[in-house]
Amino acid sequence: MGSFGWIDGKYKEFTVVDNATGPPPENEPIFTERDLSDTTVVRGAPYTFSLSAAYTHYFNGGGDLTGQLGWAHRGRTYNTLETHDSSRQKAYGLMDGRLTWLLSNGNTSLSLWGRNLLDKEYFPSAIDLTAGLSPDDPQVDGTGGQTTGTNTKYWGEPRRFGIELRHVFN
């Protein structure tokens, strides 16, 4: 099996209004309008694809053994409207697998499965409020970390394994 997805999105018109609070004692609201019409579409990889294969061996006395292996690839994504490099997740792929033994009664199965078999580190989501500062900006500390704003990455699941027992009651 396989699949392919491609997004070539463009914004015809995209305006946002940022708001902030002015300095004390007035603390008056400050509104800034920004035109982001030429911005790359974010949160969507320009392409994705997946490939998977399965093979089933049938036993003479009933039941079967099925092995499956799959690969899912996702192109780069951004987590900020301005497509800052600090919010960019590079393209990555994940491999999953499953081995299922269906007993001869046709109702009971035992599966061994694994997800992210290559233990790829990735973040499918992030909140990046670093304002797109470059590493040589004086507001960035010497380790490449941000001293103002925040960049929080929500990491994807690491390699996992499991055993699953199922029984269907008629």
C-alpha cells in the first residue's frame, strides 16, 4: 500500500492584529496590524507519503500469522506564521511494525507491535514566541538559547513496543 499527499497552499489575503499592553501607568492597549499574505502555509508539510507491506501465512489447521511493516514520511513544517527557523521541524520518517497471530478459533489474536522503531526524535507541534531572533542577536544567550520569548517543542513519542491480546465474543 502507499499514499502521497502534496500541498502547495498560498494565502490570497492574510492579515493579523497583534495586541500588547503599553507601559505603566496607563497600560493602554497597542494594536499592530501585519500583512502576512506572502507567508508560506504553516503547520502543513508540503508533502507526505507512506508505504507499507503486509504478508500473511495461513496455517493448515486454521489461523494465520501476519507481519506488517510501514514507513510514514512527513516533509518540513513550521510552527510560526513567519516561518522562523527556530520553529521548523525538518522532514522526518517513522517506521512501525506489527506481527499478529490469529488463532484457529478465528476470534483470538496475539500481536507484538512497535512504533517509531528507529527511535526518531521529532516534534509534531511547537509554540515559538522568540520573535524570529537570529543566533547572533544580543537577546540570544551564548548557547543558542533564547533569553526573551519562549520556544516550546512538544516532542513526538519515542520508540515503543507492546503486546496486544484480543478476543471477539460472538
